[in-house]
Amino acid sequence: MTTIEETLVLVKPDGVARGLTGEILRRIEAKGYALVDIRLVQADRELLGKHYEEHVGKPFYEPLVSFMESGPVVAIRLAGNRVIEGFRSLAGTTDPTTAAPGTIRGDLGRDWGLAVQQNLVHGSDSPESAARELALWFN
Ligand code: IDP
């Protein structure tokens, strides 16, 4: 099945601060996805509010936005056949404690006892989200 797609990947502030950007890019490139564009971004509340609009009002929303504006993130425009599903598979499930070994979150993430799960990466979850998020982060 051929479904060429693009997705938004973010290396979150914990990934950048821990020096894991290279390791995360290595895994993405080893999987064979194409880097189309990449930039270092210091996100502000306006951008993050739009990016995480589906989570407004949830208990972890404020800690999530505070965390995401705490330092730079690496935004990546990634392309490939079924890359949306494929990157989420590489990333692993949301909670890094239980994310499968072999995934980015499962191998490199852990629970730090904070209000928000610091889980290293973001990946769009659908073609609609990918289009919306890529427009936000890459104008
Ligand atoms: P995803 O990043 O795996 O797609 P989402 O449900 O879209 O997960 O949540 C966005 C982000 O919010 C997560 O990556 C994580 O950083 C944080 N988060 C989600 N659920 C919780 C929670 O129950 N407690 C704390 N943080 C959470």
C-alpha cells in the first residue's frame, strides 16, 4: 500500500536538554524516513495553545505547556510511506514507564515524578493533525 505522507515530529525540551536529539534522529534515519525540514524553535504559549488545543482543560494541560516552553524543541518535517503511523510506532506509547523496550520512549524515557509525562518526542496522530501541526510549526 502506498500512502506517502508527512508528519510533524518534535524532540521535546527534555530530549534536547538531555542531548538525545542525535540519537532520536539516528533512529528516524535508520528507519528510512526522509527529513524534509528541521528547525530549532523556542515555542511560546500562543503556539503551544494551538498545538495542544485538544487538551485544554485537562489536569496536565498547564504543566504540559510550561514544560514545552521550558526550553527549545527540535521540529522536524518527516516524509515517507505511512510515516504518521510509523513514527508513532517508533516513539512508543505515551507513558515512558510502560512504553515498549525498543521504542524511543521505552528505551530512553522514564517517569521523573512530575505532573507531566516528559516523554521526549511528539508525533502527529492523523493526517488531519499532521497538516494542522505542520502549518503551525513550519508556516
Ligand atoms: P501522545 O503524545 O502520546 O500523542 P497525548 O495524549 O496527545 O499523547 O498527550 C500529549 C502529551 O501530554 C503527552 O505526550 C504527555 O507529554 C502529556 N500527557 C498526556 N497524558 C498525560 C497524563 O495523564 N499525565 C501527564 N502528562 C500527560
